[in-house]
Amino acid sequence: MWDENKQRRLDELQQRAQYSTLTAEEQRLLDQLILDLEQAEWAALQPALNRLQHEQDDIRADLGQAQARNATLTSLAERYADLLTRAKAQLDELAQERLVLRVEYERTLQSSALTRVGNE
């Protein structure tokens, strides 16, 4: 565990190393203190890193679900567009057929009217 005494000793050794050469024992102690500090920092950061990893996993899962939903919606939109295209084609065909029937109907009525006038 990192404490004030270790921090003070680390600061002293780093300052001495900056201005003069450390003995082998002092260098070993400095290296050990730096290692202890890194381990203490890692231990302190580990819960936050674990939480962030969990959040990232959740976000990835949500993203996967959203992508699957979007793919389904895209497919449905394409099918709907196809349905509308087919419906329009059928409607155009029915409108054309209605027009043909209407022309035939009017021709039949005119023919009947002419026949009646000719028979009178």
C-alpha cells in the first residue's frame, strides 16, 4: 500500500538522482518504490477500468441490437416500397381497364340509341 512515507522517500531519491548518482542500493530502492507506486496506481484504477469495460460491453450489446433492428427495419422498408410499386402498377392497370370498359359502355349506349332512332 502506498503511503506518505513511501512518497516522501520516492521524492527524495528522485531529487537526489537528478542532481547526483545514487548508490546501487538507493537505485534498487528507487526502482522498487516506482514499481510499488505503479502497482498502487493500477490497483486504484482497476475498479474504474472494470466499470468502463462493463459499460463498453453494454454499449457493444446495445449497438448490436440496434444494428439488428435497423437491418430488420431496412428490410421492411424495402418490402413496403416494393408493395407500393406493385400496388401502383396494379392501380394503373385497373384504371386503364376501367377506361376501356367506359369507352365500350359509351359506344354500346350510342349504338343502342342509334338503333332505336333508326327503328322509329
